[in-house]
Amino acid sequence: MDEDDVSSRKGALPKFLEHLSGAGKAIGVLTSGGDAQGMNAAVRAVVRMGIYVGAKVYFIYEGYQGMVDGGSNIVEADWESVSSILQVVCAASALPGSLN
């Protein structure tokens, strides 16, 4: 892939983001579970940027215990899985097993 292809694929991103590559890397997203302003937006940004740069992004449910237990507590995220996260009612974050 030459430099022109990279520029057109990256669109109008600032130059400091053009060199990012997540190929072969993975990101695990877990939160403490408490209510916090902006947490949904932060989770969405991490997931989308991770996917954009080519990394695999995973949600980890049930906090650190879910990370240790693995299995169904670790789910691969995709673009659509965070598409409506900003509209999620704050009360949903208090449910046991929720991502945030």
C-alpha cells in the first residue's frame, strides 16, 4: 500500500494519527461498574479507535473476576456493539454484570 492509499483511507485525520497500527494487538475494555459521567463515551471511543487501527477489541464483563474467569465474560466488540451506547440509560450501568 503506497502513501496515497493510506492518506485516502485515513480520511481527514490529523497527521499524528496516520502512523497508528493495531494489527496483531488486542484491547480489553472493562470498567469499575460505578456510575461515572462520560464513561459510555470513553468506552465507545476506545472501541471505535481500536477497531479503526486494526486491533481486536474485547468487552470484559464482571470486572477483574471476569478477566480471570474468561469464557463468556470476554466478548469481542464490533462497531455496532457501541453504536447506541450513548443512549443507554444511566440506571443500566448499575445492573450486575454490565460493562459499566
